Amino acid sequence: MEYWKKMVIVHAIATYTDVMDLAVMGLVIPLVMPIWKIGPADIALLSMITLPLMIIFSYAAGFSMDAIGRKKVWMLGNLVCGIACLLSILSQNWLQFCAYRAVQQAFTSWATQGVYTMLAEESPPDKRSTLTAVATTFPGLVASLSMGGIVSLKAIYPWIDWWTLMIWLGVWNIIATALGAAVLREPPIWYERKQLIKEGKLPKERRLELHKLLFKKEYRGPYWTAMIVAVIFGFQAVFAVPNTDYGSWFTVAVLKFDAVVIGQITMATSWFGLIIRHLVGYTADKIGRLKAGLLYGTLATIITQVMWRLPYFLPVGPNLPLIVAWVICTYIFGHAAATDLGWFMMIGESIPTQVRATGMALQWVLRRVLLLIFSPMVGFLAAQIQPPIELFAFYQLAWGIIGLAIILFALKRGYETVGKRLE
């Protein structure tokens, strides 16, 4: 079997843990809300604790991957994340849990950045987004089914609680580390470029330092376009702040869904992630990163204006019309989050190997700096403005318009990179 196929399989198995790392709070928060009395301001506190650490670790991950290798950093990220998950069950209050969560999130970023960097460098040029979708789709499905299933079983086994999810997550992170150690390799393109630089055989004009990357004409257009749009549209990007940070609060406090119903919805809609990510990845490879981003960003911007206003049109509570409407809105919104598949590949395709991981890491740094500002700001404003759902809707409309305008500008300038051979 060709190595890139084995790599995709391993990343698919290992990314199961990354998906759970990022999505677990959607199930944990409903479970701890009645225990620790969690509200929007408390969720904002979590962002204020985790994001500064993630900003530092995001850049450190990119720099370290360019310096010592992609695989090593990826393994360390998974291992430490697993240990932090297991230790988090010792938390006695929300603040203690936030501290463990900060460590977990910081090292999850190492694992996630390693995945996207290795996929960009080892995948065939015409399949980069599609294979990234494959590597992240099936684990997303399994993660949703398993964690949603665990929460749903709480109705039968009352002893199941938030700590059950954290143990499950921690064990899988450690398994992923062992699997990666046995199968993955350092990308040859990185190793060869490292050797050329070390031996002084790389021509001077082909050596590119990071500060030059940011401003050199041949790179800056596509690179900065992908950088900026990635921090707007995408999973855990600024456009998605109301959904990722306050979606759980909204479903419990406003829509009046209980934890069991949320778990059942998660299980029933798990297949959506598989469909969405594969569709978006395939589309980005076929029509281009920019056109795919424009299409799905437009759909997401429109649907958010309906999503937050569902209580105006339908009675709240676990009734079928509201559940169906919420599922449909979430499904359509999910396409924008999945455009990460295209933006990550566009960033990787825009820049040379010796600074690729660092250049890709800067996207995470910029994203988290903005999240550090906007995530708590939205939470604190939501605590003051009534109803907060109007704030969420306006926020996403504004960011959606900004993101779509940038994509249109990039299309006009011809910044598309799909299928480009890596330097």
C-alpha cells in the first residue's frame, strides 16, 4: 500500500481524538451547568484562560515542526492532551476544569497542526482537500456517535457524567500517540529540504525566512487571503464564535433541550459531518478553494440569521419541529466550518517547505488572538443585551459579509492555488 494511503488511515484514526478534543465541550457543558451553575460569562472565562495559552503554543508548534519534524510535535501534542484529559476528572469546580482544559486545548493544537501539515506535504496535489476530508470525516462521525451515545446512556445509567467523556477522550489520545509512533514518518520533502539547508546546497534565492514570506510579492496574495479567510470562516474561527462557544448554552437555556435530547441529536446528526466534510473537500479540489469558500460562506451567513431566531417561530422545548429546524440550520452552517479543508491547503500550497509549518501556524495564532478578543466580548455582551440571540445573529452577519468580500477580491486577483506543486 502506498504510504499516503496508510498516512490517511492513521490520521483518520488519530483525528478521532482531535475531533473529540474540540467538540467535547458541547456535551460536557450541558452536564456541568446544573452542578457548577455555568452561564455565558463562565464560558467566556474558559476562553480567556485557554486562548492565550493556545496562541503561544500554536506558534511554538509551527516553529518546532519546521525545526525538529512534523511527526515528533504531533506525537507530543496527542500524549500531553491525553494526560490532561485524564487529570481533569479531579476538578472540583469550573475554574479547576478550565485550567486542565487550557492544557488540553494547547496541546491539541499541536496534534491538529501536525495533521494538516503532513497531509499537505504527503497527499497527491489534486486530492489534498479530499484526503483531508477523508482523514477527518470518519473520525468525526465515530466521535459524535460514541460521545453522543455515552451521554444518551445517562438516561439508563445515571452514573454516567462529564468525567466519563474525559476518561474516554484521554485514553484514546494515548492510543493515537502509540499508533502514530509505529506508522507515521517525517515527510520526505521536509527532510530533504532540511538536509539541503544544513549542507549549504540550497540556492540563496530559494531560501525563505518567515519575515520575507509575509511580504514577498509572489507569496503574499494567496497566503494572506487564505490566512485571513481561514480565521473568519472555519471551525473555531471568529464567525463561528456564537456556535462553538455559546451553542450549548443556547440549546439548554433558550431551546430548552436537556442533556439526553442533545446526546440523541448528536448521534442522529453524526452522519451530517461525514457528508459535509467530504462534499466541501471534494468541491474545494474541483472548483477551487476560493469558489468553494464563497459558496459555503454565503449559505452559512444566511442560515445564521434564521438559526438564532428559531424561538420566534417555534415553541421551545424538545418538540419535533424545533429539533428538525435546529438540525437543518446546524447542517447548513456546518459547511462553512468545513471550509477549513480548503483554507489550510491553500496556506500550505502558497509557501515553501522550510517555513510551511510556521506559516500555517500563524493562521492559528491570528485566529486565536481574534478569538481571545471576540469570544469573551460576545459572552459578556450577551449577558447584558436582551435577547442575546440578536447579538449572535448580528455578529455573524457582520463577519460573514467581511469574509465574503475578501474572497471576492481574491477571486478577482487570481489568487487560486488548487493543484499547485509544493516548493
